[in-house]
Amino acid sequence: MAANLHPATNGTNNDDFTVKAGLAQMLKGGVIMDVTTAAEARIAEEAGAVAVMALERIPSDIRKMGGVARMSNPEMIKEIQAAVTIPVMAKARIGHIVECQILEALGVDYVDESEVLTPADDQFHVAKSDFKIPFVCGCRNLGEALRRIKEGAAMIRTKGEAGTGDIVEAVRHIRTVNAEIARAKAALATGGDLAIATLARELGCDAALLKQTAELGRLPVVNFAAGGVATPADAALMMQLGCDGVFVGSGIFKDAETPEHAARRARAIVKATANYTDKQALIEASIEHGTAMKGISNAGLKSEEKMAGRGW
Amino acid sequence: MTKPITVGVLALQGGVVEHLNLLRKAATHVLTSQPQPSADNGIDFAFIEVRTAPQLAQCDALIIPGGESTTMAIVARRLGLLDPLRDFVKVQHKPVWGTCAGLVMLAEQASATKQGGQELVGGLDVRVLRNRYGTQMQSFVAGLDLGFLKEAKNGEAAAAPFRAVFIRAPVVEEIIADGRQDGGEGKGKAPVEVLGVYGGEGGTGGGEGKGDIVAVRQGNVFGTSFHPELTDDVRIHVWWLRQVVDAARHGRLVLNGA
């Protein structure tokens, strides 16, 4: 079905980019879980997570507590790194080059330049090609995804609306990306390079990357779901819509009755992601999952309360 | 017409599509170079994703791709696939190739595993060291001289180095001299052959500072630390598929030069 992902040149040495994008390719079909302590990281690892995202507060608590959300304390990240053998990711604020430098020096495996944290730069995202460490970035549409890839991101995720447990924004974002990829394919087929150049202007992205996307029929890097995944069915939905894997933020630990309940939720979402078309497996996973986080409906959020609008 | 040779890629998680794409490319190389004396002696391939025991049962050979070996082991256990996989590798002796996480799965022992250890399929009498080079910051691409690719080219000029992609890669830290306690099943087992070594100093290769063991074969089981599926270089897939063809024709694996 999908073609091999061999992003051409995005301003980095090819071998470097192969290594950066390659780790994301190895995470496909898996679940990356937000964790705030070493104990939570161990629960995630035992449940079969392919990686953990170390952060100080899960997005639903960031939302509730307000204030400025920043990179996590390196001490906490080190504890998580020591506790598990799977890859450890961590979040940096949009445009915060120094937080990225610190995370790189800590030896985390991936940096998420994330709208879940309070942006540090209102003009520029981080120049990600300058780093050896690979980056994942959020997107709401194809233009945004390709702008991040042009800057050096080796993995993309939907933005969704983090910390809500409401999947509607993530669905909107993957559907938008898919529809715009279909437009790019049609443009290439009917109008060739000129039509691609016109569409690239409209989407605000690099024409060469847009052409590559049209040829591949998909994003040229791995694309995960994120932002509002709360249940096994949500995870399977995003996989059926074409995502390569799933980030689960608040959905594992928020409102979990006990650590064992969180572990069951984690196992259930791993199972649903690996078997996203198997209805029997989805029934079993949904039963195992139990009650989900209560969540906040996106329809009730004011625009200034939404995180997805951060970045461009 | 003969039944196609079915090659599966274990699709629990990881670099599945990448292997399938390179297998398809490799198949065209194998089919165009294979002597095919008559139509009814011809060969054909089918490539499938394997998530269930019935799908595994259709396979003549299997690739376990790169990914996270802890995740694969946990998911395989929960889907009831670990024992069918062990049977496929160690009882039916069908050709199996593991890359990176797949190499970990195919080892009899692994170190630097998660707390409490991890389950393995086994088949290679080796102990692998997970994350040998550290975190993603220590992942790299390196040119490897792989002698077996030269053999496969039947005396042509020396093969170019293979651009090997190592991502949080494991290596073979020790060949277990006698992996089995009882003399029964293990008797007559093929020896572990070292087919690829990376680097020089402080490595695991033979314990003599000769670099790290990054490609091994023992009978029907082949493992690489690195990811040929992340490149466009089809040579290792072609080399392995030719062995799969031999195994399917003879009902067992016939080793090069054996």
C-alpha cells in the first residue's frame, strides 16, 4: 500500500535524516504514552508502549492548572530514562531552542516541539535540521505538516486538542491532511509541476515536498495521531483514518481509579492499535479499558482555550 | 504451475511496509536471474502480513521486522503467537530473518532488557545486548563489508559496502557455545556463523576487540542488528530470498557453500 518513506532533502545530510526518520518508522503501529513519573513509565512499558513521552503534567492537568507550561525538570526525565528501556521522548516549547539543546544533551530519543506547552517564540519554530536529535511536530493540515518537515521534523502527529479526551479535532486534522494529499495527487496528475507550485503557494509549503507527498500518496514521514485519544476505539479510529500510530496523553492516567486500572487502559489501547480492524479484539480491548477519562467537549471550549491554534 | 512461496512479515508493530516493499523489489531480481528450465518448475512469491497463527501457518518463511522488541513480545504473547512462532523457527526450521528488534526476538538470551526481562522466540544460540550504542543520539549509518554478498555475486568484483542503518541497535554480545542443556533437540544443530562485524575497538566480536557482531546465521535463522529495509539496497533481501527458494525446493534450508 504505502510507499517507502525516503524523504529526499530537507536541508540535512541524507544519512542523518534516515536515522532520524527511521526511529519513527520503527514506532509504527505502536502507542506512545504520556508519563509524569518513573512508575508511570514502567506501567506504560509493561503494557507494551513503543515509547514514553516524559512531561511534568499531563495535558488535562496543564489545562486545569493554567500558568506557563514548560519543558520538564531534567531530573524527572533522567529518572524515567533510568526506569525503562524503550525510547523516551520529551516536550519542548515551540521555538525554544535552548530547551531543545538541553533535551538533546540529556540524550532523550525524540523531542516533541509541542503546542501543549506555552509557545516561547511567536515567529519561528525551532530550526530542527540543526539538531542531531530528531523532532516530532503537530499539524492541523498538510501545509503545516510540510512546513515542519521542511524545518527538519522527522515525524508528524495531528495536533488534535490535547487534554480533552475529545477526538473530534484529531479526526478533523487527519481528514484535512488526507483531503489535501488527495488534492496534491490530483494537481500533479492534471497540471504537473505548475499545478503543484500553485497549490504549494496556497498551502504555504515547499513545492518539492508537496510533489514528493503527491507521488507517495502520503506524508513523506511517519504520521501519528495525537490530541484527544481517550479509548481503544478512538485509537483504532485514528489508525483506520490512516495514522501510523497513536500518542495517548491524558487518556491513560487521567481519572484512572488505581494504577492497575491505568495499566488495563494502557494494555487495551495497545491492543486496539495493533489490531485496529479486528472487531473481536476491539470488543475485548473496550471491555478491558473500563471507564475512560471524563473529558471536556471541544464544542464548549473558547478559541483562546484551545492549544491547537498555537504554532502555524 | 506451482504454489507460490509465501513469505510473511510479522506485522505486530514496526517497519512492516518497508520490508514488504523491498521483498517485492528483491523478488523481481530473484525471478529474473533464477534458472527456470520449464514453466511448471517456475517459482512465484506471495508476500503477506502476519498477525495471527493461521496467517503464520501459510508461510514458508518469515521476517521479524525492526520495531520495539518489548512491545512485540508483549503483543505476541497476548495474541497467542509466541508458541506458534517458536514452532515455526525451532521445530519446522523454516527460514526466518530478524532485523534489529527481530534479531532480539530470535536470540535465545537478551541482556539490557526491561525490568523483569522480556520473552523471546529464540532460535539463535546467542545473547544479544539491547541498545548497544545507547540512545537515538548514538544511532548511525555505516558502510559494512559483508562477505556473503560477494559469494552471492558468484565471483564478480567485490561488492560495495552495505550502508547499514543502526537505530538504537542491539548486537550479539556472546555466542552461547552450547545453548541447550539436553543433547536431544540440540544435537546436530548448525553452528552460529558470524556474517557481519562492525567497528574495531572494544567490540563483542569474538571477545578479541574485533568489533561488534551485527549479522549472524545459524541454520535456518538469520539476524541483523541493522535495518536493510530502511535503504533502497536490495542485496540482502535478494540473498535471503534465494535461500528461501532453496529451502522451499528442498524442504529444508541448503546453506551456501555447505
